[in-house]
Amino acid sequence: MKTDKKNLITIAIAVTVGLFIGWIRFGTSTKKEETEPSSTIAAEHHHEGEETIWTCSMHPQIRQSEPGDCPICGMDLIPLEKEESSDDPREIRMSPAAMKLAEVRTQTAKKMKPVKEIRLNGKVALDERQVFSQVSHLGGRIEALKVSFTGQYVTKGTTLAYLYSPELVSAQEELLEAERRKEEQPGLYRAAREKLKNRKLTDEQINDIIAAGTPQQQFPILADASGYVTQKLVNQGDYVKAGQPIYTIANLSTLWVMFEVYEKDITWLKPGDKVVFTTASHPGKTFHGTISYIDPLIDAQTRVTRARVELPNPELALKPGMFVTGVAEALLPDREERIVVPKSAVMWTGKRSVVYVKKTDDDFVRFAMREVVLGPDLGSSYIVEEGLMPGEEIAVNGTFSIDAAAQLAGKHSMMNPRGGKADSGPDHGNMASDQMANRNRNHQKEDINLDDNYKTPQQFKKQLTDFFNQYIKMKDAMVASDASKTASEARETLKALEKTDMSLLEGEAHIFWIQNLDTMKKALQVISQSKEIDIQREAFVDFNPILYRKIKALGLDGETVYYQFCPMANDDQGAFWLSNEENIRNPYFGDMMLECGEVKDKLDF
């Protein structure tokens, strides 16, 4: 019994010692093995949890920790990824993931016959060859009108009116007398009949007179042509002379569409070009025609000529006076194939035009910035004269994202042609704004006090308001990048400025108004006389700060004015403009960067 108990104790001690030795030998390595994977997982988790920086493709100095909208232009922010660098300062590498996020799409440059889309506005008009004047072939008094209103349809031979003519009564009496002596004097009879036929009487009418044996006192005036009466020129009881028009009749089975063509588009269009157009009266329906004639004269006031399209109008779907909007596709005169790229592929700063050329490199894609020389604007595309070869692949979407990545990486970019790291400070474009503010202060040295609120007469406020509203039309034409329209509106703006009666202002207000007034007029003269939108925008830069100060000091009549700023305009020096709406519509870039800018001040009157 004692021996068994002693053996049990010995076995227990041996097991305990064995377990302790095994723990010392294997426990440490197991713990180490368990620890190493945990460390790796933690490191991986830390990498995955790294904070994402969000930036703007247009304004790469914007960096935020959360997604949202750019505080300058309102565009959606995109993730900022660290990409592999390239030795070439003009190249930027992007991973497939970055390209997908930036929605980058590419297209192969190729030669084609360039076709320019020319947008045209016009109006439906009568075919001048189908317009007739219905005259009275006899002198006399209108006894009755059978067609008494315009718009009525008549057919050839329809009775339009009844006329009493003493001359015709005498001619009928001569006919009846000659008819009685027809056998003796046949020549006299023939002459009497011919005299009535010269008055547009038919043989049937002449025979009816002979059969009746007495002259008719009222005689019908018959329509010489079929069509719609567009003018009624007489009333019942009026006396008319032989050959006097009494109606205008137009045949609407064929019409003209007269399109306005601006000077810059005249060389593109020629007879035979196809035009597709629509009208507000027939939504969803398109009409097709061919230019048959281009007016050789230009209107001195509107600076446009007219292109004519002739159209059959059997169902009378088109009516004279309708406004139409059309697009003409015109080939270059030389008809040679040229390299044509979409407008979205070109980044344009006013002086430089660049594209990004794609080069594949293993798992990454490289985009090389390339300056190009642009040819004519084709509407939705450009002709490239120099800098690009057929077969090269270029970015046609997401180009601003590529350029922003290049700028952040210190590469050559559109807005940073010399390269160097982009400033990531939180200035949001204030550097350019400060440069313009300095310019404004230089102007203000000549002014009295911008903070003065002058007692402006209400009459002058109304005149200044009329001028401001006309200014908005000029600014909107600049937003549309329409140089011709901008020039036209600038002429009207200058007239509105000259209509302001400065004699209504007294004392310091009068002095304040006339300061820099010549500068404003000279700027408007440059804009109104120029055919180049770049020159017009350049003159626009200095005009706006002066106008802003005058409006702020003198006031308007019940208007709200937004003083807006784009840091990228004016060769990155920034530029201001005025608007009557808070939404940004950039006049310095138009569709290229329509919403680039911010509101700097709001004036409520």
C-alpha cells in the first residue's frame, strides 16, 4: 500500500517536470510564431487604414481629408495617390486604379477630312419668286370684295372683287356696236374684242356680253395666281387706277429659310452644303436642306450675311416668320485629310495648347505632355497643325486630372510649364487674388474713398442700372466665347455708358464718377472693334474692378451684384467680373472652365 502511494507520487512529479521542460522548449517559439503573423496583420491593417487625401483636378493646391466639392470651382474632389515617378520631367505615371478614378479615356489620333460644325440661326421667309401682286387691270370703283381678309386661300381664276369702270362700259358698248356690223367691218369687230381682252377679259366673258346684248355695270376681278393673300390693299368703295395693286398673293408650297452667317464662318460655307435644322413649333422633328445661295453683301450693323435654303412645303408645316436653329457641316476648302482631335483632349491657356500622349510601361501608363499648334476650330474638335503624329494615343477625357497629378508631382504641366512642386498650402487661390487686389489698390489711389456711400440721385441709379444690365449681355456673350456677339454687345454697352448723365451727380460723387471713365470707354472700344475673343477678354480684365468700385459707391436700382474671381484667368494672375447671379459662369474661359471661380463680394441694393 505504501509502495503504491510512493509510486503514484513519483509518476506525478515526473509528468509535472516533463510538462515544464516542454513548455520551456516549445512554448517560446510558438508564442513567437503567433506574434509574427499578428504583427504582419497589424502592419497591413495600418497600411489599409492610411488616411486618403482628396484634391481638385483643377486646383491641386486644395487638399482635404474628406471627399466633397472644390471650394474654388465646385468640382468633385478626387483621391490623391502617390504614383511612381519618371525621369522625364514631361511625363507622369498613373496606375490603372488612378486612371479609373480619374475617368481617363484615350483615343488614337488619326487623319480625316475635317468637317466643321457651324451653328446657324435663321428665319423662315417667303420664296420671293412665288409672291405675286394682284392688280386691277381697269380704273374704277370697288363695288364689292369677295376676299376680305389676309390669310385667305385663293385659286387662279377665283373672283376677288367686283369693279365698276366707266371705261369698261364704253368698251362693251363699242363691242356690241361692232358686233352688229361684223359682216361689213370685221376688222372693227376684232379690234373691239382685242380691246376687252387687253383688259384681262376672257373669251367666255366677252361672249356672255354679246349674248346679253347689254353692257355689264360691275365686272369681276379674277385672281392671276393661286396662293394665300398676305396683303389686302383696298377696301370696298375705294377708287383704283389701272395697274394698281389690290392684293398680294404668296404661294407657300415652296419657302426659303434665311440663315445668318457670321464673318468668321463665311469662308467655310458654300452653296451645296447640307443643313439640318429644327423649330420650336415642331419639337423632335428635324428638317434637312441644302444651301442654294449665299448673299454677297454683309449687313453693316449686324456684321452678318445670309445663306438661303430652299425647301418644299407641301404640308405647310413651315410658316413664314418661324425661327429656326440649324447646324451646317462644311469641309475645308482644300479637302485634304488632317489630324483632328476632340476639344476635350486639348488644354488651352490662351497662349499654349497641350495634349497628353499615352505611353504604356509595364503595370503603369505614362502620359507625356506635348505642346501642339492648333488649326481651325471645327466646333467639337480642333485641327492639329503641329506636335502630333497619326497613330499616337492621346487622353480625351480626364486631362485635367492628369495635369493635376503632374503638377503635384512637380512635373511640367499646363499651369506650371517649368515644373516644380505645387504649393499645397491652404490659400485656395488667394495668391492670384492678392495680385489682383494690389492692382485694384493701385486704381483706388486715384479714387476718393471706396467706402463712401454717395447720395446718388435715383435717376442716375436707373441709368447706371440700365448700363449694368447691358454689361451683363456683353459678359454673357463672352461666356459663350462668341467674339462677334461680344463686339456687338460691347457697342451697345458703350452707348449705355455714354447715356449716363454725369451732370446729375454733384461734388465728390461727380469727381468719383469721371475718374477712370476714359479707361472704361477705351476698354469697351477695344472689345467692340476686335474680332478675337482673346483680345476682348484681355481688355475686359482692367474694366471690371473700375466698374465694381463705381457700382459699390454709387449704387443701383434694386439689383443684386456678385463680384466674382477666377485665379487662373489673365495668365494665372487672376481676374474679376460682375454677375447678376451667384452661380459661376466664367467669361475668361467659357465652356473650357465654365464654373472655375468664386464669389468675392455681394452687393445688395
